[in-house]
Amino acid sequence: MPPSRTGVADYSAALVRALQDRIDVVVNPAGACDAELYHIGNNPLHAPMYERALERPGVVVLHDAVLNHFYLGRCDERAFAEEFVYNYGEWHREQAVALWRGRAASAQDERYFRHPMLRRIAEDAPVVVVHNPGAAAMVRGHAPAARIEEIPHLFEQPGAPDPYDVGRVRDPLGPGAYLFGVFGHLRESKRLASILRVFERVRKERERAWLLVAGEIISDDLKRALEPMLRQPGVLRKGYLPEHEFWLHAAAVDACINLRYPAAGETSGIAIRLMGIGKPVLVTAGEETSRFPAGACLPIDAGLSEEEMLAACMLWLIGRPEAGRVIGAEAARHIRKNHAQERVAERYLEVLCSEMKAR
């Protein structure tokens, strides 16, 4: 839970607020309860929750459907290999050892994302909740008999920031500025190096283009690699933004860039938040974003065409800001209809009540 600086913490707190009006909710109870709800991600912070979910099975919410990196962060070589073999068979032991020994590249190497290592948690949980079809497919591949419920990532409507404060962010950029934003925990899979390369090209063609990069860079190696790129003209650098500051800067941007590759089956809370307040969001095309309707976001293909597509979309948005506002309005309609906090809470309540009855 907050003050942990994770998207899962923010999500959990918002869900608790939504459920408290419907049922009695106890956070981290010492004893037994009628139904348990566990939030699991690939951050080592989730290790105690993961162990508890195995000891006392309950409804598991998989915020990341790739737990390979979670195991890399909590296991030694032998334990990692054993878990890998449990998931994929004894004939993969040598592959497991190779992955362990090459783990320095795990943040961007596709091999780690192709092996989510979900079998133990998915087979033990009576219900696994996911947020998108990509995550559901990963769970099904590891535990074909698992009961999987797809519940949309929730959107909690924020209060509107003071227009004066928004102006303080935008006014120094000058009249006609178009501000793109990248938010959140900045790891290799967020494609920040590609975004910065593309932005350099875009800025040369459109001097009124600006890029806000807000969040903590997870890896020291990535931080060193990006440092000179972050000093280029037009880039505004912010660190971790507390909740109020996040919503202020979210309101200030014209569009959000939220790319993720390789994908870990996650639905981005940042994308949901920015779409919910009516911003056009550029997302990586894939199963994780397949529920977003055409016209509610700008999908970018991963792979060789990524940078060309990103540059073309950024230039198009700068040249057609009214079109971006139309996309943002469609995004807000979709999010407020399908991801509304109250609607999501009702879906969780249905799942929790069905689990109680099944006991």
C-alpha cells in the first residue's frame, strides 16, 4: 500500500476506497477472513504477499503476468533453476541456468518475457484476476484449469488541478508548445531510449515540441546511458511525482507516450489515468492494449517500425492538435464507461462472493 512508490500500491488503495462502501475491508489482516485478495507484481516488494498467497490461497490479482524477474530478484541460481523446471520441465534446466547467469540483460531480453513462470501461483489460487487478454493467455498457458477472471484496470476520477498551477508548468514553454509526457517507473521496457531518439528528430522539424520525462530510472546502467539524451533541447526532466504533482503534470501535457516492449502482460495504470482525463495516449500495439477501441488511442507497432511510427504519430499530433483532442475525448468515454472505479469494484465483489460460496 502507499507510501510504496508502485502502481500496484496506488491501484490497491483506490480499490480499497471503492470496496469499503460495499463490504468490510481489512488491509493485511493478522487472522483469517471470509475472502482473501492478493495483489501480485514482479517487484521484490511483493515477496511477502506472494508467500502468503501460497500459504493461504485466495483471489490473486496479477498486475504483471511475467514473474520471471520477481524470481530473479529473490532466488539464488539453484532455486531459480528449480522454479523454472517446475514450470517448464527438467529438460529446460540448462536453459534456466543460462538465464540466471545472463540475468544482467533480463530487463530487455525477450527470452525472460517468454517464460512468465506463473504455474505455482496460478495453480494454487482458486481465482486469478487479470486486466487484459494478453495476461489471461499467459496464465492459461501455465495453468489450463485455472479460473481466470478479466477485470478492467480501474480508473479513479481525480480532482481537477488549479488552472493557474497548470499554467505554471506550460507557460515557460512558450505559445503554441506541444508537450508530450512519459510517466512512471522508467525501465528498459518503457522504450525511453527509442522515445528520446525519435524526439530529437521531431524537435528538429517542430521546435515547439517538448517532452516531459517524469519518474525514477530503475537501473543505474540505463541512467548512465540516457543521461546525455535527457540533456537534449526540449526535454524536461522530473523525478518521482507525488500524487498531486502527477495529476498536475498529467493535466499539463498534450499527449502521453506509454510504450512497453517486451510486454509483461500488464495494463498500464499510467495509460488508464491519462486516457481517463482525455489525453491521447500512444501505446504499444498488442494483446495488452487490444481492449482499447479504435480511435481511443494511437497504437505503435513494436519492432523495426517502432521509431518510424512513433515519429509519424508525434508529428501528426503536433500538426493536428484538434485530432488529438478528439482521440482524447473518445479515450475518456471508453475509460469512464468500462474502467470506472465503481464498476470495477462491483466485479471484484462478484468474484469475492463467488469464492466465499465455493468454500
